[in-house]
Amino acid sequence: MIKTINITLKVWRQKSSDVKGGFVTYHATNISTDMSFLEMLDVVNEQLTLNGKDPIAFDHDCREGICGMCGAVANGRAHGSEKGTTLCQLHMRHFSDQDTIVVEPWRSRAFKLIKDLVVDRSAFDKIIQAGGYISVNTGAAPEANTIPVPQEIAEKAMDAAACIGCGACVASCPNAAAMLFVGGKISQLALLPQGKPEAAQRALSMVRTMDALNFGNCTNERECEAECPKKISITNIARMNREFIKASIVSAVK
């Protein structure tokens, strides 16, 4: 038997960053508890469209917790209250009948609001462009076993590489810091032998770009770790700091 609930939504509506926004109340009825949060928003938008009203704008793509596109704050929590879960994987069975859900966009000076729940996260792309890669010759893929990697190192690198760049770490941090994101990207490559030749320049470039884009600094509040849908550890921030300090000293000596 399909269970349904009725909920009240208070959604942040804002046409652009240049226009004042505010919360608008909607009543969503007969919502199946098997729906995801985004599917619930689809139902609300369908009704708004039928009524000749502007639907709620929100980011989404794969809806499988892989792409990192979805993201909004639900009742004060980035991606909602379920740990290790993206907004598209959050199901309505985690809410109760007659609940009120407050939905708002990521809040950060570095993430300019585009419309409603949609923000511009291209700042992350600029950080990756600054050094989140390795330089290799083009051609056939190298043999995987050419460079042995210890299992412990490989697992740590994979854990860091799990970051999907959704921005929940920034949205949940009281300082709007991006250090968990940058720490994960730097750690992923710093741990592997393929990333070591450019490790120093990578750390310097990515951290300096992060600072230039107006992200805040980490004060070890750990909200980023708590809200990360991929459970990225803040040990990656410590590794990033070590890589940056080491690179800065070497650069100063040169």
C-alpha cells in the first residue's frame, strides 16, 4: 500500500541576485513517501505550471547521487537531515504528515544566486582549472600495474576522490569555506605517485585560487564533514595544509 503525506513547503523564491527574494509557502498534498525530494518538487512544479505560475528553479541532473548538481538546504541542513545522502536521494519517507519543510539555496558569497534554489558553482571549476589534474602524454592508456600503489594509499586516494563537488561543505560551513572540497582534490592527487611531480605547484595554485574567489577560512567547526553526502573526512584539510606549507617553504627557498 502506497503511503501519502501532506506537507507545507516554505521555499526561497528569488528571480535573480539583483532582485530581493523571500520565502513563499506552498501546500503539497498526496505526496508518496516513495518519492525523492526532487520528485516531490517536480509534483509541486507541475501544479504551479498548471496554475500558470512560475515553477521553482532547482539544480538536478543524474538524480543518483553521482553528479553533484542537486543541492539545497532543507530545514537548515545541506541536502537534508539524512547522513551520506544527496538531496536527490533523500526520500519523503523521512518526513511526517503535516510537516513544514523550509527550503533555501546554498548561501555563500562565492556562489552567486542565479534563481530560486539555483546558484553559480563555477568557482569550483576555476579551482580545478588551477591545478586539479596531472599532466600526461596523450595516447594509449598506460598499463595499470606499471606503477604499484599500496592498498592503504589507494583507498585513501579513493575516499578523497569520492567528492562530487556539490558545494554542501561550503553551504554548511559558518565561514563558507571550500577547504574540504579543495582538500579532497589535492589529497587525491598528492597521495598517488602520478600526482607527486606537480604536487607543490598544485597546492599553491589551488589554495591561492580558492582564497581569491572569496571563500572563507576553516576554523575546524566540522559542519562540512558532517553534511558531506560522500562523507569526506577533514583529515584531507590537514593534508592540504601540509602540502601548501611544504610547497610555500620550497618556493621561498627557490
